[in-house]
Amino acid sequence: MDHRIVIAQLDIDHLRRKLATEKDEATRKTIARQIFEEEAKLAALNDPSRSEESLDNHLAYRPSRQCVGCASMRPFV
């Protein structure tokens, strides 16, 4: 297994634990964005047929009302 995949998954797990205890809304938004970006990176690493351009397009999307990264995350603005 590619070490980048393992590191990306560890980063996601760490950020989810951090989000679960964070109370500051601005910090929660930042962490949620980081989770979203790490999940996009992980998806690209798991599917080598995806080009960097499609990853760039995916990362350009920013959820407006609710984070799509994790079901346990509460909605944010």
C-alpha cells in the first residue's frame, strides 16, 4: 500500500477526532474544510486513473451550508 494513502487516512482520522471536541465555530469550519480536502486527496490516491485536473476541480468546490465530509459533523455556515 502506498504510504501516502496511509498518511492521508491517518490525517482524516486525526482531524475527525479534533473536530469532535472543537467548540469554536471558525476553527470547526477550518477543520471541516481540511477533512474535505484530505478526503479528496485520498480518493485521488485510491483511483490512479483520476487526473490532477479532476482533483483540482473537486477541491475547488466548497460546501456552502453543510459539510459533506463526515456524517457525524454538524452543519455549518
